[in-house]
Amino acid sequence: MQDISSKIKKSKSRHYIKSSSFIMALVFTILCGAAALSLGYFINYFTQGHFIETTEAALDAEIRYIEALGERDVLPKHTGKLYIYLDKNAPLPDYLSSSISRLAEGIIVFNYPKNNHRYAAKIYTSKNAQRILVGTDITSISKKFKFMQWLGVAAICFVMLIVFAAYVISVFVVTETNKIADTARDIMNTGDLSRRLEVGSKWDDLGNMTIVLNALLARVEELMTDVRQVSDNIAHDLRTPLTRMRSNIETLPESKNKDELLDEADHILNTFNALLRISRIEAEQQKSQFAPINLKNLLDDVAEFYAPLAEEKNINLTAILSDISLNGDRDLLFQAYANLLDNAIKFSPNGGTVKLTLTQKHNDTLITVQDSGVGIADNEKNKIFNRFYRGVKCRSTHGTGLGLSLVSAVIKLHGGTITVKDNNPGLKIITIL
Amino acid sequence: MAKPKRKYVCMRILVIEDDPEVQSYIAKGMKEAGHGVDTADNGKDGLFLATTEDYDALIVDRMLPELDGLTIIKTIRGAGNATPAIILSALGEVDDRVKGLRSGGDDYLTKPFAFAELLARVEILGRRKNDNLQNGDTKLYAGDLELDLLSRKVIRDGKTIDLQSREFQLLEYMMQNKGQVITRTMLLEHVWDYHFDPQTNVIDVHISRLRSKVDKGFDKAIIRTVRGAGYIIED
């Protein structure tokens, strides 16, 4: 658990840039934009080209017609066409030059003020050097062309809108998934299965997923409680017949066998009691016993209590304690640190050292227990707080396998954390309250 | 049952317990230890007996039909009856212990318990009722061992024995209850003042250290081990 949770802690909330939905939205937008732009370009290119070609063809046909009329000096009167005689070498009339622009090689475009239509025109020089401006009305085509241009602009605006919508959607999705991930990570770190994910809204897929995940969490919690309940019930139900058995053994006549039987019965009863006690602590029913306590005095008492045991093994037991008080359950804290010290002394070799320290770091109260024993392998470090787990190196020693589970339950009850590190040699157990 | 040589006090004890198995187990054991026992298997009968008869100690189960154990104790305390009472509980939560003691109980024992533990506690409670007069003494004696509560000195056979403060407290508590079996849990509760469960025999190590100071070099051992129960200090 410890390893996994530390890894999880390190991975912070994902950035938008790294989010898959954001990247997908971005790719989608780029493709969409490219499609719109190329479509617009092609429409523009082809319509403009076609427009110029047809205009030029119409003008050329008109000019050929005038040529065919020859010297008769008569101009045709086709509708939508315009014919103006120009002076020799003179520029265009003033009323035209104000709005003139060039459409293609030799073709000009202007507004004809007399009827306010738009014309495309070519200048034709006849055989007798008469310059004639031949125009054709392009008002409706030009309007359509303008419309096409507007359509292109609208398409680009539309794509921009899609970009914006995609951004909003991806931000929403990333925020929501981040929220879910954060809560899930919290649940894993604290082991508090009673927590639920926040359901933002019911209509979107994420909301739906959150509801399903919450149902999953509820099921996991139920199963975990069931497992605990079962072991508690076994312990509870077996305790009564065991007590009866123990009292029956007590009434037996004195013998060596009787003492062994009593020891055995006591061991089983102690295991059951410890199991039930851990469950009660984990159920957080014991906060009612919380009161201000002087941690220094308490740890002093623990160290003093274990001093003779350390002395017997020639272990150098030192306690470096700062004067710190906090709110807690006196008996449970004593039990927790007694268990830790008991282990430290048990697993330290003769002549080893055991160190108990209490320090304040920022807002945290740090209590460490260090020993110079055999230590434990890395792959066992996250298991030692599990119920009934007994390390490879201590299977042969006396104990229930519940001591550290109890410690962990007590520390959690006080809102603290517990971590295991190598002390080289030995083990360092750090508790933060 | 280990039968230590102890100051023989015959007590009259009332056991209020609804589980017949536990009730007969306690009654049988108490009778074997030389005490007179009355029993009741529900709260109402129990309260009736406790108020009408004169007992040296009450053993009351917490959960009883008709009337629960804490109410019985509160009721008799309210009536000015100070008979020492020990509460038995199957729940064993720390919270319960505090509630039990607040309601007027003198001691609290969690099921399952060793009979020796219950007997030791009941006998101490019963004796406290009789020997309250001794409270004015400032010196405790056990054989040729003398413990001065004021100067905090321990003298045996004219020689001063150097004790650390915890060792002094240990000896003081045992000498105050001279002739009574003291269990390891009782020592934890009274000398160290913590309710907890030591994983190893640390108490025995403390006692053996005290013993090496008090009894070493003397013919007669003052601190004796009672097998299956605890320790006893005798004259």
C-alpha cells in the first residue's frame, strides 16, 4: 500500500495539454479548419476563373460582332451590353475612372453611374482607329460572387466556433475527469472507502460514469465490511466457547499439561481480542476518549516500561523527546508505541541500539522508532501492517501477527500516517501525528 | 486453581449474571476460594438482593435482562450503599470502561477473563472496605521489610535498599495489598496507570528486577509468584 500510494501521490492532476480529449479536440479542429479552408479556396478559385473566362468570352463575342458589322459604324443594341466611344488616346471618361478596377489582363470593371450597374469591359480599337469600350453587365454574377466570398468567411467563422466549442468541451471533460481521479486517489491514499465521487450533472456521460463508479465503491466498501464483519463474527462467536473451554481447563487438577493448555487458550483469546479491538478502533468509535495529553510524558513512560527488557538484552535504549502535547487517546497511544518498542527490542540483537525520538516538524509531530535488528525486505514493507502478516524472519517468534495492525489502526484513528524505512542496519518506523 | 497462602477473609459476594455457565463458573470458584456466594440471573432480582442483604462485594454483568448492570450500581449508590462493585462486560470497549467506572463501579473486567484475575480484584475490593482505617499509616511493613511513604525509603533488616521511583511504586502498591494476589494487569493499571496489553512479559522483568533488590541475599522471599495468577507479598 505504502509504495503504491506514494507513487499515486507523485502523479499530479493531468494538464490540459496532456489530456487525450483535448488533443483529440485539437486534431479535430485542425482537420476541420483545413477542410473548410481548402473548400473555400477551391470554390473561390473555380468560380473566379469561370467568371473571368465567361466574361471574356462574352466580350470577345461582342467585339467580333462589331467587327463583322464593319464600316457601317452602327453599334448593336444587345441587352445588358454597353458601348461607349472613346476619344483617341484619351483616358477613360471621368465618371468611370472613379470606381475602376482591373479584373484580368485587358478587362476592367467599373460601376456605370447612369444605371448604377456593374460592368466588365474591354477596349476595342476598330480598323479606322476608333476606340470603343465594350462592356457587359456583371451585376448579378458579381453579387453571387460576393455571396460566395461571404460564405467562405462564414465557414471560417464556423470553424472558429467549433474550435471554441471543442476547447470548452475538452476543458469540461478534463476538469471532470481530474476531479474523479483526485477523489479516487484520495480514497486510495486514505483508505476511506465511505467517500464518494461528486456527481456533477446527470445528463452527461461523465456524470453517468461517476454514478456507476460510486456504485462500484459502495460495493467494494460493502465487501470490505463483510470481510471484516465475518472475521469479527468468527472472533466474537468463538470467544464464548473458548472462554468456557478456558474456565474448564482452569478447574482441572494441577499438571504441566494444564499450564500448556491455558497458555494455548490465552494465546487464541488474545488473538481474538486483538482482532476485535482493531476493528473497533478502525470503526472510529473510540474518539470519545480523546483528551489533551503530553506526548513526551507518555513516550517517557513507554521507554521506562521497556527499559528493563532492553537492559536484559544489553540493548542501548535512548529516548530523545521534545515537549509536545496533543489531543489523543492515552491508552491507545501507549499501546501503539509499546508495540513498536516491543518489536524493536525483540528484533534487535544483543548489544544493539533502539532509539525513540519525538520532534516537531512544521505542523507535524514526528515520532520515530529505530532499531538495529535484521530489518525487513522491501517487498515486505507494505505488508507488515496487514492483519496476521508475519515477516519471513519472524515467523518463529512468539506473537499474534496483529501488533502492527493495531499500531496502524491507532495512528489512523489519530489522523496520522505511518511509514517504514531502512535504518541500515535495522528498521526505522516513522509515525506522523 | 492455585491456592496461595493468604490472609483468610471470608467474604459475602453477590453475583448478578444472566449467563448460567458464567454464573456457575464464578460461584463455584468463589466458593472454592472460601467465600459465600448469592446469585441472581436478572437485574430486578439482583437489585432486590443488593439493597436488602449486606454484601462485601458485588459482581455485576453489564448486560442483564430487566435492568442493566450500570443502572443497578447507580441505584444502590444513590441510596447511599457503598458496597464495592465490579462490572463484567462482554463488550470490552474502552468507552464502556469509563462509563462503567463513572456510574459508580469500583472496577471493570472484560470477558473473557481468567478466574484468578476476578478473584484477585474482588478480594482487593472487599479488603479495601474493611481496612480503610489503615489509611493514616505512613509506613508499610511486610516481614522485616519496611517502606516509608514520607521519606520514600525502603529498609530491610536494617539495610537501606535503593529503588528507582517505579520500583518504589510497584513495591508500595503490592505492600498496600499485602496478603492479596496482585495480577499483572492490576499492576499495569495501578502502577503505570495505562490500560493496555503488553505483548511480552515485561511486567515479569520489572518484578524480577525489584526482587533482585529486595529479596537477594535474604533467606525468605517477600515477593512470591502465584502461578497462573500474579504476585503476592507476604509477611
